[in-house]
Amino acid sequence: MKQTQITLSQGSGGLESNLLLEEIIYEILGEVLVHSGEDAGVFDSKKPLAISTDSYVISPIFFPGGDIGKLSVCGSSNDVAMRGAKPMYLTLGLILEEGFEIESLEKILVSIKQEALVSGLKILSGDTKVTPKGSVDKIFINTTAVGEIQGAEYSVKNLAIGDEIIVSGAIGTHGAVIFCQRNEIDLQSDLQSDCAQLYPMLERLRECKIHSMRDATRGGLAAVLNEWAKAMCVEIEINEPSIPILPQVKGVCEILGLEPLSLANEGVCVMAVPQGESERVLEMLHSHSLGKNACVIGRISKKVDNVKNARVIISNAWGARRYVEYPQGELLPRIC
């Protein structure tokens, strides 16, 4: 293809559209693409299915540890993994701005392919649109993941008093990286986004008892715990010194006045497990590189009489207690 930038004609459905598909998209994604030439992909399953869709508008589109392509695969596949499903298929929708550099598109497509290969994902269906310059910012991506439930289904409805709360890794890293990138803050460190697919780690927990699981993306750990508390009318207590946070992230938060509990993650999940099961779960998590910082950070302490009294309480190293509020306002738009 001679062009170096995306043109409107490449979204028209004619010859130029076909050239974009054949010479770039199919050429790069061929190894992970179910290319049937039909209007819809078809698949078989004898197990219950989990499905999740998400749109990705992150800025900047390239960042330390990933790009919008990698993020679009990890984000949706992680969502179905949170229900106890093995991600199997993806749909891929690309919305491209007129004038977007084809070289950048190629890099993003390579990331999508590489990430799909990590867990054996196949792209079952796709779509490409081109919008006039200024209608979108460079590239937006939508992916839908479909996964097969492998055993017990994880659900907020399973939460029980006494459940221990586990985080699978250090929190706030993705949010800190994107904040610094967007504001051109030189970290002078090798800090990278935690963007990663979680299923290769979580499949090790298949024999463990897990009540519920969530990936702590927008709103971070604070959002997940408050959603759990309100959904089941419970009080959750967490221990601040137990929460894993990388020193570089702590430094960014202290300098800029950010709350690490509210920063987004793209490779960390939160689990609620029955009393007595946490040691086994941690052993499995620690055996995988993504789970080396996993630890118990708290528990579901008691039932409350109504949703208004549902709350999350954090204790610091000196025993002082405070509420962890549900994140409010827009701390960092276009984080994913």
C-alpha cells in the first residue's frame, strides 16, 4: 500500500477498503483471525458462556508497557475471566481518524495479534470505519470477548461474611503511568503499565474456592470494594499497610496528591475467598509472575441493615480508621 495515512475512501466499502483489509489488517492478524468472508462468525460451545464488550479511547495510544491494541485485548478478555471463563473469541471494531498514520495502525495491529496469541484468542468478527479528521482522536477500538465458564461461576452474589479480600498485584500502576505520560512528567524510572491478560494466571485457581472476582480498572480498588459493599449490604475492612503499591507509584501519588486506591489498573484483580482458602489461593498466585505481589488486604466484616450503611473502612499502621469513599468526579479521563 502506497499511502502513509488513512483516507476516507478506505472506509467506503469499495476497492480502497478491501486493500486496507487485505494488505494490512488481514496480513497482520491472519494468524489469529477466523477469516470466513461472511457477515457473522459462528462458533460451538457445550459450556455456559460469558460475554463482555468494551470500547477503548485511551490517550496516549502508546504508553510504557503497552498501547491501545494490547489494552483492547487485555481489557475485554479480563472481564470474562472475572466470571470464571476462559477467553475464547474476540470481535474487533476499529474506528480510524482520517489522516491517522498507517505505520501506527500496523504497530497496534501487531500488538493485538501478539496479545491474542498469549491465550489462544481468535478474532471471530470485525469492522473498520474511517471518520473525517477531527471526528475521533487518531483511533478508537471496540472489542467484545466471549469465554467459556470452566467450573464454578464467580459472582458478587456469592459474597459472604468472613470472606477474605485478596489483590493479585500492586495497585495504581496503570493510572500513575498514564497520568505522567499525559502530563509529560519524567518519572526517571522504568515504571510500566501493568496491562496484561489475567487468565493465564487465574486458570491455576480452578480447584480453589473463589466467591467473587473483579478487575480493578476505572476507579481502582476503591470502586470495586464499594460496589461489592453496596451490592450485598456489607461492611468491608481493609488494612492499609497490607495493600501492595510500588514505590514509584507511591512517589507519584505523594507528589501529585493522587489517591492510589482510586487509580486504574489493567492487570490486577480483586478476589473474595472463603475463610481458610486464602493461603491456597496465594500459593497459586505467587507461582505466576503476575501474582508475585498478591496478598490478603482485608475481609468482609459484617452485614448492614441497608445500602446506605454499606461501607469500606481502611485502617492505617497506627490503627486510625477512615472511610474509603467511592471515587467521584473525573480524575483522569480516557484512562482506557
